[in-house]
Amino acid sequence: MRIRKETDGLEKDDISLIATASDALGHPARVELFRFIYMRNMNRTPVCNKDLVEAFDYAQATISQHMKKLLISGIVTAEKKGTYSYYFVNLGMLAKYLDAVKKLNS
């Protein structure tokens, strides 16, 4: 009989997810953008890049750079409609991230 090595429940995928999502949320501007999108999505209000430029005192190029980081992490998704991109919080990815972070403590 072979004895398996005990794992702490934190897999390599979890570690990668934590690192990527934490990096995406590692800047105050990205946290603000993420929260804005999250709150608007919870009210079933679509958020496009124009809305972000109007709501924040950042240049459009700066918002685009920050949004790119959030999109790469997967915690935000985008749908292109015409010339606008509409942003949505990926609740599934957010739940995976939070679950992985909880595993850090176990």
C-alpha cells in the first residue's frame, strides 16, 4: 500500500489564479474600476468604456491599460458591440479566486 503525500488543498492552478488576479487588483485604480463595474453589473446596468472615462478622472488610454490587465486576469470580461466594449465581472472567476484565497488559510 502506498501512502500519499498530504496536500494542503492549494494546487498549482490555485496559486497561479491567486497571483494573476491579485496582480490585476494590485493597483488602486484597477480596484476602483473593478468595483464600479461590479456595482453597476449588480444593478443590471451595462458598463462601456465611455462610462469609465466619464466616471473616473483618468485618461482614456490609462483606463484602457488598466482594463487590459483586468481582462487578462479573467475576473472581468468584455463584449464588443459596435465601437464600444461592455465590461462584466466574471462572477465564476471571482468565486474561484476567493475560494483559492481561502485555501491559503487552511
